[in-house]
Amino acid sequence: MNTTLSAAPPQGGHSSRLPDLVLIGITMIWGFTFLTVQHALQWAGPLTFVALRFGAAALIAALYGWRQLAGLTRRELLTGALVGCVLFGSYSLQTIGLQYIPSSKSAFLTGLYVPLVPLIQLLLFRRHPKLAAWLGIAVAFVGLTLLSDPRGMTLTLGKGEWLTIAGAAAIALEISLISRFANGVEARRVAVVQLFTVSLLAGLGSQLSGEAAPQWNPVLLISLLGLGLATALIQIAMNWAQKTVPATRATIIYAMEPVWAGLVGALAGENLSAMAITGAALIVASVLISELGGASD
């Protein structure tokens, strides 16, 4: 049994589009949960909410895969803990950064994870994305920029900007690590470790930062249960799908998340500008470019 945290490249030549469709489904879930998170944060601090959300997700994932947990290997434990630490870093850095910059600038800077993924693949893992992947990445990033509506933003880089950029780099690293270590591990077991790691670190962070205790009520409990279920499903699906979907193509697909979030916002009464609609169309186009071009890394 291999007990070392050795890397294995993603499997290639998979003709099924099911993993790609699963990742698209993940972006829909992310987009549809956006408003739920916004409302739930009025009853709990950000780190406390992350701790509770990921704790619920870890318990749900553990109940779903309890038969497989007995076979947890050292490699799966280390992989899950590593990705969980990076995942917590992305959440905490972005959350802290939002205390210093507006959400529109945060959305714009967070979108930097899209071009960062192929750079991480190239620099850390010596994997060279195809031309279609680079083209899809470029189109997706332009689309994300238009969606975030950068008009009126200043180009100054202060504390909040640098924290958010670091959070974007953590997101890119998470995606790259999942693709790099996905083969040879069981998706459900690794997801449980990832989710528990985030919950533990967020809980410690909430205590150290002195966040107030959550205001318990039925709406918060229902939100945590629903988001916990969604988060568990997302993490298990990512671990499974990225066994065969290369990191760069997965990144382009993940860029669909704000498109769904914008659609939900529109259904809730928010107005979408022509710039935002153009950005959404470009993101959809980037996915098609990646798929039709057979983009891989």
C-alpha cells in the first residue's frame, strides 16, 4: 500500500463528458447558494459560519461514506488535510479582505484564480496547457472582469487587495492540488478529511478573532443543513470529477459560478447590466472553447 503523498497525473483520454457535466452542476449549486449564504451571515460571524457549514458538510459526507472510512490511508489523510488547509486559506483571506475593499473589487480580484491555475500547473507541476485551454482561460477571465463591473475601481493595492489576491492564489492552488492528487485516493474519504480540516481551522480562527456566538434560530439551522449538504456534495464531486478533468479545463468550468449567481440575483429582482450579460456570455463561450478544443493540461 502506498502511504506517501506522491503525485499522479490526471488520467487522460476519457471520452465521457459526465465529469464535465458534474462540474457544471457544481457551479450551479455554488451560484444558487450565494443568496442563502448572504442571508445566513446576519446570524453568525463569517469564520463561525464557515466552521458550522463545513462541520455540517463533514458529518454529512461521513454518514454518506461511513462504510469506506475504515479504509482511510495515510496518503488520503495527508491529501485531505493539505487541500483542506488551502481551502480554509482561500475562504479566510477573501473574507478578511472584504473588510477593507468593496465586494465588486473583491469579485474582480478573486477572478484572478482563473489565469493563475495554468501558471501553477506550469511552474509547480511542469504541465503545459494546450492553446485551446489558454484561449478559454483568457475569454473566461475577460468575462469575469465584465461581470464584476470594474468601472470606477482604483488600481491601488492596499491590505484588502493583497489579501484577496492571496485568496485567489489559494483557490488556484486548491484546484491544482485536487487534480494532481485525485488519482489513487477515494473521493468520499478525502472529502471528509478536507471538510473537517476547514471546520476545525475556521473554528479556531473564530475563537482567536473573538467572533460573537451565533444567534440560533430555525432559519440559520435550515441554512446550515442545506449548505452543509451542498458543500459535501460539491467537495466529493470535485474530488471525483477532477480525476479525469484537467485542472485548467476545470477552472474554466468553475468560472460559470458567477453566471448562475447572477441568474439567481436576476430572479430575485436584481438588475443585470449589459456589461454583466456580455461577461456571462463570454464565460459560457469559454467553456465551449475548452470543450470543443479538447483543452487539457
